[in-house]
Amino acid sequence: MNHYDTIIIGGGIAGLSTAWHLQQALPHASYALLETGTRWGGKVKTDVVDVPEVGRFVVEGGPDSFITQKPWAMRLAETLGLSDRFLGTNQAQKQIYVIQQGKPIPMPDGVMLIVPTQFAPFALSPLISPWGKLRMGMDLFIRPRRDGEDETLADFITRRLGREALDKIAEPLMAGIYNAEAEKQSILATFPRFRTLEENHGSLIRGMLASRRARPASAPQDGARPRSIFLSLNDGMNELTDTLADDLTGDLRLNTQVTKLAPRPGGYGITTDTGEMMTARSVVLAIPAYAAASLLADVAPEAAAQLNAIRYVSTGTISLAYRQADIRRPLDGYGVVIPRSEGRAINAVTVSSVKFAQRAPDGAVLLRCFFGGSRRPDMMEVDDEELVRTVRSELGELLGIDATPLFQRIYRWFNANPQYDVGHLARVAAVETALPPGLYVTGSPYRGVGLPDCVHQAEQTVAALTDGLTATRQWEQEKTAFS
Ligand SMILES: Cc1cc2nc3c(=O)[nH]c(=O)nc-3n(C[C@H](O)[C@H](O)[C@H](O)COP(=O)(O)OP(=O)(O)OC[C@H]3O[C@@H](n4cnc5c(N)ncnc54)[C@H](O)[C@@H]3O)c2cc1C
């Protein structure tokens, strides 16, 4: 039976970066990284599709980029030597559209996340009614909430900016891009910055304006290119997870599902689906919360109950490639988001070939449509043929695209999107308190779903774990010395 200092379960970005940070912190510690799938990366999944006589497409099934304002994924990529592979977003065509009565309307310039920060484009925009604009402006005068209590994103936006801002800007962005439901989503777990801005500046608009003024000038002093807020890698997001996996020196195993976890003297024992047993002083579970709950049911029932309360939804993406010449109307922005009130079968469309260079060859277009989620769970169940038919009909009606795609790729992510409902942070704290020494949970179900958050949590988990391992080692050395 193999024994390690640490066993890490799950080979997504969280498990891979836990292994990597552990390797940096304790180069002599032994570890195993166990992944049930046939490849590393989990939800990070890039496919390269070569179309004869057209060229090469880079298709993302999961994340297409990471945000650099949260620096942890970027720093990890830099340390892995990937800086010269960074691919920023297209700064020349940044427009996002919102579907209104079936037509794409430009999101006004200067709307940062959900907050207007430029007067003229906002005032002139047809997206929001005159009353809706007035109501958003009232944010400047509404008394700030400073009690530190959680609330839903919907309550927060309605309170500060009004119902129209929620329906036309915040909800479509949340549902389309973050797969989240504003009516249930915790503001403190997902956008704590908004509450901080409210607390510190008395108003979201004033806060956003102040943080924009405080940002360094967009052209860096050393003459380097301004850094994009979102970064990908030239050959897609799998470049990050593949490089990470290549850098790991532990016992790495694919096609290995952990089916059982039990306490053992001095640590824990795990059993895999092939019946193999392994032991370790500590175990990190970098897997979905419900999967962690099932492994922890006997070892830590209280933690397992809290983990089971973290809700998941299923979503999918379908990427479709076209010849540019077959598309009548030019697509000049990153894509469209679709309010729930429009009652469409898809939630959002990204124009991947505009958002990033190198995603489609010259003369071709790559689109990515988001479907499923809590709005349309039925879309997860339709077969491929019907899905393609429905999505093509939506693209025809909304964007005037009736051409036959060169190819399409479908990715269904069942029970893959953890939902940070109100009270989420308290639930996560309860899980952490209820876990016995030597057991850790990390990754997207807990303190941030984005890739940078997962890398950051991995770093923090390793810090806690190394403290634990060092303390056990000292105790064992002292015990040996005195015995
Ligand atoms: C469509 C989509 C688009 C997204 N877009 C972005 C984006 O643009 N930017 C961004 O930052 N984030 C984005 N995200 C979120 C981000 O991709 C995920 O939150 C993140 O990749 C999750 O990483 P993870 O390691 O926590 O989990 P996962 O990637 O789910 O990894 C967990 C791994 O554990 C394995 N596993 C489960 N059970 C066991 C077991 N018993 N034994 C062994 N292995 C097991 C699974 O096979 C899986 O590989 C997106 C997510 C989706 C679905």
C-alpha cells in the first residue's frame, strides 16, 4: 500500500495548483494527485479543430480567460514561464450588446460591471428608459447599508440602482456569464467589492468613479503594452493546466476515482475504483462539494451535511464556426447577453473570434452560445440534433445568422456550477470548522469560482496544510527523542 504525506483528489485547476504550491512549499514532501477523468484540467477544456481549406479554430468548452485584477492565475502562469503566451482581449471592439425585444442594443460605454460611470453615453443609450436612468442616478443619494449582513445580488441592485438596472444589465450578465441567479446569489460571496464601495463612498457610482481615478494610467510607464483585464493563452486555456501538470513531480494518476475515505492511525486511507488503497497524513478534496460530501459522510458527517447544502446547476456551451462571407451582418463586439424577460432558449453569445485573436482563421467566425442553467434546465436534456437546430434558430432570429456552420462543438457541464446562495460564506466557514485535522476542501465550490480564485484557494490550503504537516513532524520527532 502506498503512503504519502498528502493525497490530493481532483485534477481540475484547484487540485493541480494545490499540488504545484505544495511542491514549492515542501519540495521533499510526497504527494499523489488522483483524477477520475482521462485528462487534467477538469472544466478547463480546449479543443483545436482543423477545417481543411479554412484553417485552425481554438474552441473553449469551459473558461475562455481569467481576470488579471485577481492576480493569482496570472502570477502562476508567469512563474510557469507562460508570459509570452498571454493573449489579451481585443481592445478595438469591446462592445457588449443586450437583447431587447429581440434586437441587440449596445450596452452604454462606461458601464463598469453594472454601474454607469460615464454620463453622456449612458444618458443617450436607448437600453434604459428615462425613469430607469433617473432611478439609477438616485444611487448618488440613497443612504448606504453598513450592517455587514448578507443580501441577494437582486436586492442589492434593486436597492441601489433600481429594478430596470437589475433586469436589463445585472441579471443577464449574471445568468449569461456567471451562470448565477441574482435572486439567490449572495452579494458578500460574489461581489463583496460592491458592498465595500457602498460602505466607503456612500454610493456605487461615486465608488466606481473613485476607483477608476485611482487606477494607474492605462499605458504603463515602461512603454510596455497595456495589460488586458482578461487574459487567455495563445493555444487556449488548456495551455495553463497542461503546463501545470507537466511541472508536477508527484505520483500523478488519471482514470483514478476515489470511492472511499476513512481515518487511519496518523492520517487517512483512501480506496480507488480499482480497489487500490493508499494512505496519507493529509487529504485535500479539490472536487465538487457534493462529491466531497459523499466521501466525508462517515468521517465528518457535519461537514458533509453543509457541503450537500451547496447547490449546483448544469450549463452548457455550444461553439459554432462560420465562414465570414456567410454572415450578412458584421459582428463587431464581444457578444450579447439576454435578459430572462426575453424568454429565449439561450442565455448569451460570445463572439470568440472578435473577443480574442487566434481563435478562428482569417475569414472565419467562431461563436459560443451558453445554454441551460436555472433559466432553462430543459435545454440540458435535448439531444444534440435538436440543440443545434434550436441554437441556430435563435442565432437567426437574434443576429440574422442563417448560414450552415462549418462545424459545431457541444459541451454539457452537468452539476458543474456551484451556486453561492445567500449565507454561502457562513456555510463554508462551518464546513472548515467541522473538518477534522488533516482534511481540507478547496476549489470552486467555496471562495470564488473563477480560475484566479481557485489558484488562490489552493495557495491558502497549502499554507494551512504545511503548518499541519510541520506540526505533526515536530511532534513525531519529539516523541521519538523522548521514547
Ligand atoms: C462553461 C464555463 C465557463 C467558464 N468560464 C470561466 C472563465 O471564463 N473564467 C474563469 O475564471 N472561470 C470560468 N469558469 C469557472 C471555472 O472554469 C471553474 O470554476 C473551475 O475551472 C473549477 O475548477 P475546480 O478545480 O474547482 O473544479 P473542476 O474543474 O470541476 O475539477 C474537479 C475535478 O475533480 C475530479 N473528480 C471529481 N470527483 C472525483 C473523485 N471522487 N476522484 C477523483 N477525481 C474526482 C473531476 O473529474 C474534475 O476533473 C467557467 C466554468 C464553466 C463551466
